[in-house]
Amino acid sequence: MTNEKNVPRKPSRKVKLAREFRNQFIVTFSTLFTSAFALVAAFAWNDLVKEAIEKYISPGQTIISRVVYALLVTLLAVVVSFQFGKLAAFYKVEQEEEGEKDKKIQARK
């Protein structure tokens, strides 16, 4: 007699769909909240940079102030985006390596 309780069964199609929905929901919700917090942070940085420019650049130089402001914000956005891109790529590679390890372990069983 074989013990069927110890044999792992493949999840049904409904279970797979439910898991896929749950995962997509979490990713979408996470993206939504991250975007909302990013917007709040952007407004905070906007106020800070504007105040710094008003303090260190004379008020009569409005066009120059706006150019300096635009350049600073663009530079900051590029640097931060680049760093987050590197971080995301690092974790994606790490996650893929973990997935490959899991597949090898499953294949051995």
C-alpha cells in the first residue's frame, strides 16, 4: 500500500488562478501605495528646493531660478531613478536565482 497523503498534489486550476490573482493584487496595491507616497515625497522635495533657491538666489532672477530649480530636480530624479533601477535589477536577479534553486530541488524529489 502506498501512502497517498505524503504525495504532493498539483494545485487545481482554480487554486492557481486564485494565487495568481492574489499575487497580482498585491503587486498592484503595492505599486499604488508606492506611487502615492512618491507623490507626497515629491511635493515635500519641491517645497524644499524652492525654499533653498529663494534663499540663495535673489528674487529678481526668476527665469534663472526656474532653470536652476528644473536642473536640480532633473538631476535628483535621474540619480534616484538610476539607483532604484540598479537595486531592482539586483533583487530581480536574486529572485530568479532562488527560483532556479527551487526548481532544482523539486526536480531531485
